[in-house]
Amino acid sequence: MAITMTRYLLVLAAVAACSDPPPLIIDYALASQINACQASSGSGFATSCSEVALPCDTYLLLNIIDPSNPDMPVYTTCKPVTGRKDLCSIAGVDLGMADGSKVELPDQNLQVQIAIYATSELATDDQGNPQCPSPPTFDDHGMVEAGNPMPAIGGAADYHPGDAKTVVTLGCSSQFRLDACSGMNEVAVTASAIDLDTDLAVSSAIADNLVLSVGEPTPPQGAAMDEYALSPGSSTPLARNTSSQVPSWGADVATAFQKFACVEVLDESSPPFTPVLTCQTAAPSVTMLDFTAVRVSGVTLTEVLAAAHPGLGGVPATGITVGVVVDYTGTPVTNATVSVASSDEAVEPTVQYLSADGSTLGMPNTGSTSINGIFVVNAPFGSVLTAHSASLTLPSESGTALGGDVDGKVTAVVLQFKMQMGN
């Protein structure tokens, strides 16, 4: 089987082979959820190659192996990525032999591995030319598992003789490595705060007892990729803006947020003194973040935690998400349901709704909101929540919010419906 280069300008596709059986054609897709690439605009996850910036000079490593003998590559090449500064430019990389000759591949099942490195992280030869490292390892889902250095972007897929194409899904769990060349951005973070019980801005009296900080939950060292924690040492305090009529906080943070950012609210006047997170997606290129943080009163939090985990006396070690569904006036919505797009497809999230008297939660993934509109979710951090309603006075879906479990924390979510057009 011979391999040459086919260029596709509008889609992420690059490699083809000319032989019989059909040629090996590699097509690229972008991972979703936990391994998703951040859009360069900072507006969330990227859905196309043009939304994934390559601000640094990069190299692309193609490694094709026989899965039964992974230490002896069938074909390996490493080439610089040139052209436009986004991921679409990898389609222009000639992955064939340097002298233009054909590459012979065995007619058998193979694994195609792709890794993209920031040039600044690569070792060089005596002439100063970058040298790609040994290929990284990949997990059962084709995502990068380990490497030295870790590639910024990578993925692997199986090829079977006769396949029309081999789709390599590219994950961006180390995308931050592409920002080393652009220096560290200072992020201007601003925040206001509302009360979960009223959906109104907190009063000055309550604000006087709130301590706010901002940080990014990350997987602890050695923990599973679906576990997240936010340590005090990784957060930056936000200062109260005393000149603002409505309580607000802010700070210039000398840290680049990689995928997420969360404002933590601690109410020092209301036991059980539990930190509450309000989170959104972020990216290293983002220079401004504005939050509407959520304060959960001690009374409400104690009630919900007692219903969710009777006898525990606090937040579970793995964390919990507490939310409320409200209409455009801030009034809790009854008979609404909440769906969760999990950040880990292997983990099924659960949603439970608080009873009208606040004493119990319904069975997981059954029922709907009561008069208080409150629900509880257990899901991997980074999951996206949406409320749904059959009411004729509301749209069918609310706005979305980021939620999920962070070790020892409560993640707060407000799902609000807009005014139905025509009302």
C-alpha cells in the first residue's frame, strides 16, 4: 500500500494512499466534552478547525503502527506546520517521504496516530533543527494518555484495509502548551452575585460577609480525568468594589485559564460555610471574564444537602451540583426537567428534584421540578445543563450553564428561561 498527500482546503483531512485495496485516507474530527478544543474567541468549545488557534510554531507527528507490535512503527514522519495560524493548516502538511517517493504500508489492520507539538518544547539536533520525540501513548478512546513532552493536540484511530476513510478524533487536553510562545495574559475578572433563593442581586449587608475568589478546577495529580478539584492555592481573591451601588468584585489575574474558570463564593455569616462555585468555559486567549456568581444561603444549602445525603452532614467528597430553574422574572418554574450533556460519555449523570417541602429528592432521572424549582445533579465537571418546559408561556428550552462535580465543593447553576416571543 503506497501513501501520498492529498490536500483538503475546507476540512481537516490530509493523508491518502494510492493502491488496491482502497487508499488510506485520514480525516480529522474534533473531540467533544472533556477533551474538546477551546475556541480561540474564548466563546466555548471549538466546532471547526478554524476556531482552534495555533499561535506557536508547531510540528505534526504522524505515526502508523501495527497494534500487535507498537514499538516498531510501520511509518513515522514529523513535519513543521506552516500557513495560517489555526488547526486547518495541518491539511497542508506533506506527510509523505522527504524525497517524494512512495511509502509502502502492509495490507493489514493498523493504528494511525497524530500528535501536534509546540516547536519550543522540542529538542534540537546539533544544527538547531527541532526533533520530534517518541510518539505518545493513547488510551482506548484514542485520546493522548502520556508523552514526554505531552503533545498539545493528538488522537489515534484504527485503520482496516478497505475502509473508505480513517477518522482521527483530535483531543486538546494539553492545548495550553500552544500558548507558551505568546506569554501570559493578564485576565480582568469581574463578578456580581445573586441569591439562589430570589434570583436577585445580594444586598450590601450580605455582600459584606461574602468572600470571592477565582480559579480553575483541574484533575488532581494521579486522579481520573473525570475528577476535578480546586485548591485554595490555585485561586486568586477578588476585591470588593466599594464604589459600586450594586455589590461587585474584581481583580486582574496573572494566570491564563486553560479550559474553565470558576468564581468561588464563601458566605462567612451563614453556616455550614460551604464554598459555592459558579463556572464558565475559558481559554488562554481570553483577557476578560465576567461572572454572575451564585450565593446559596446556609438554610437552603443545609436543606438540600440533608435531602441529597441524609446523615452525611455536609458536601460529599466528590462534590455536588445544586441548581434552580427560573423564568424570565426570576420566579421558580414548576414541572420543568433538566438534561445534562455529560463531559464524560462513559459516566451517566443523575438529576433529582427537590420536593415542595424541601425534605426529599425524587428518584434519579425521573419527575420534574416542584414549586421551589430546585434540582441536584451528580455529573462530571464540565457538563452542560439545560432546562426544558412544556409550558405555553415559556420557550421549550432555557439557557445553558456549566456544572458538574468538583471535590468538596457545591457547584451552583441557575437555568433561566427567556420571555416567550409574543407574550
